[in-house]
Amino acid sequence: MRLTRREALATIGLGGFALVTGCSLLAGTPVPQVLRSTAPLPEPFAVPLPVPPVARPTRRGDTDYYDLTARQAVAAVIPGLRTPIWGYDGVFPGPTIETRRDRRTVVRLTNGLAAPTVLHLHGGHTPAASDGHPTDLVLPGATREYDYPMTQRAATLWYHDHRMDYTGPQVWRGLAGLFLVRDDEEDALPLPKGEREVPLVICDRSFAADGTMPYPGVPGKPGAKEAYMGGVLGDVTLVNGAPWPVLKVARARYRLRVVNASNARPYELSTGGPIVQIGTDGGLLPAPRTLDAVRLSPGERADLVVDFAAHRIGDRVELRDLADDGRVMRFDVDRDAPDDSAIPAVLSKVDRLDPASATVTRDFEFTSGNLHGGTGWLINGKPYAADRVDATVKLGATEIWRFTSDVSHPIHLHLAHFQVLTDGAPNPEWKDTVELREAQTLEVIARFDGYPGRYVFHCHNLEHEDMAMMATFDVIP
């Protein structure tokens, strides 16, 4: 009997995973490659952890208005070198925007760059006109308003460039920032607050001898290096834009809002001790989970609590990436301090979607294949086409989507958060990005409510996305 491609992948085995610099289980399928720096690598733990500035509304009333300008700037990333960046308001990461559930927020983006850009609120439950569709370009010198009703739970979101074919290089240059949604339910919990609520935007980059962050080009475009079509990896880990930084902490609990903002690198984060996860992409979990490590693929977020009271003054606690045996940052315990925070046994009420209510089950295969005479990244054997609709969904419908991979693909769904099905039952957490490991099939269930219009879903390995691994779904009334 001849096996289908899906059956063949299943036969290879679920959960298999290739090293990021090694060979795929499917011979010949490109995997991410490291772009080596030619600048001397900085000493780890030599610079303090910076905290991105918090944006101030330019106008308030029934709506909060924020003004952002995407522009070129120069940053001191590697000690002794100057690094040109593209940043929102000229900083990398961009300013953190904080808003509240059900409070309308409008972001006015002005493009001060010499290239088009698009703003996408990753994890936003957003009307189609403001979702940051990859072809809704903001041309140089133009301004566009993005209207966010914020009809969603408190959560750690982030915003980034989403330009068609060029998301990888433009995020690599610095176009990303944190976006926090708060609500009364979360405010009532005795979680760490103030200076003990720390954003950690983690990404990897590479540096040339002159301080620039080189990028190998967009595969399939002039000047591209096709060796990197599997994904571009850097050899310097940045946290909030600083290389392997240090944060001085008290013997107390700290809440870490972690974003994997890398183009292609997954992280498996560990402090060598217990980490308590309290939230994920779509907000708080029903109850805390105590873990040895937390894995995040590109685009995923985790809300974590680490209790440094378990350490003595003078201890140095490294946050490491077990997936690549690499350093991320360090926490230096340097003082005692009172701590009235706690981790409640119950965090939030999270309703499970009922699989029996799903009206449709759809299948999507994420694989490499022929693209314009070369190798590209396809969904159901097709490259992205802006004028093609790959799924038509009824507004308010609940559907099950089944994803199958060749190599690892972090899958991001716009508009609708989803729950991952395990043995046919939904996990009690909300996600917008999920990692498909190599040769794996995974099912998610989502309710497509709120807004009609055209949206996309895609691989959040940004090189895969730029190489056409994206599809359109149309939500109709």
C-alpha cells in the first residue's frame, strides 16, 4: 500500500527533532544555520539588563492614542562598537505599550524608513483592517492608524514588522517591541509587581567587525544566500537588546514576561532550579505549573515566576538555553528585601472549547517543496498568494485545524487564539503560536469570533514565512 505524505511523516515518528545546525530527518530539507559574527564576541554578563521604555499616550479619553515612528538609529549593543538599527522610535526593542482589557487603543505608525513596513500586533484580537496584513504596506513617509479594541484577556503580546517577503530582515534589524494587556482579574492577584515584573525580549543576532548586524538576504531575492533559507541563527544572545546581560535581584519572587523574538531559534530556558509558569501566549493559566525548563519557539511567550529567596546573597543564577547549551543572561542575588507576593493555587478561569461543537476539521501540511524552480516553504503544497483564499470560515464558528510538519515549524494563527488538543481534549490554556516539532501532527481548536475579514496564518520561522509558508483564511458573516 502506498502511504500518503501525512502517513509517511507519522511513520517516521512524532516528536522527533533535528539539531538546529544538523541534518533533518527528511534528507535535503533545509534547517536553520548559524550566521557567524566577524566581530569579537562580547564577554557574557558584562552589561546590565536594560528595560525598554514604556510608551506614553499622546492623547487620552475614551481611547488611548500612541504615536510610533519606525526609523533608523544607532545603538550601543556590542561594547566598543556602534550598531545601526531600525527601531520603533529609534530603540531596540521598541517602547513597551501597556493597555487594559476592553480599552480601545490606537497606534499611529509613521514610517521614517526608506523601505515599506507593516505593523502586526502578535496575539491581538484585532479587526482585519488593523491586523497588519503583509500586503497592507505603510510606504516611506506615510502614517497609518492601527485600531485595537482590546477585547481580550490580560496577556503578554508583542508587536513587530510583518512586511510581505521581508519580515525576517526587518525584524532582525530591530522592528519589534512588547505590548502588555492588563485586566482586573490579574490585578487582584498577589503576583510580583513594579520593579519585580521584568520583561525579557530574547533574540539572537550576529555582528560584523564594524558593528553592523548583517543579514544574508531574503532567499530567492538578489544577493540572498540560499544556505540560510531554513532560518537565520545568530551567535550572540540579546535580552532587551543587550548581549548576555546581568540583572541584580533581591531574595524575592520575580515575574518574568518572556518573548522569543528570534527569527528561527527555539529556546529551552532553565535556571537550574524550579520555574513556575503562570501564563502563556493568551494570558494566565488556570493554575501554576512548576517546571524544570520552559520551551519557546519563535513568537511564543511565557509568563514565569522565579523565587530567588531560595538563594543566598552572592549567588549567581544563570538563565540558560538547554536546546543549544548556551547562556542567555544572569541574575546576581545581592540583597535581602521584604516580599509580600505569592503565587495563588488558582490563577484564572479558562473554559475549554468543546470539540463536539466544531463544524469543520481542516488539514494543513507545512513542508518544503518546489518554488519558482528552487526550494521553498509551502502549505498544502502551495506557496502564499495574496489573491487566493485557502479557507473560508463562518464568523463565530468553532473549527479544528490539524497541522503536519516535515521539519520544525512554529505555527502562528492571526485573529483567533486556540487550544491544543491532546488525546482529543483541549488543553486549558490559550495560544496563538505553537511549535510543530519535526515530523509531527498536532490538532488545535479555535473559535473565530469578533471580526470578519481576511487574515493569515503562517510559520513564525521568519525565513520560512518570507519564503511563502503562509496562507489566507477569510472570516465571513
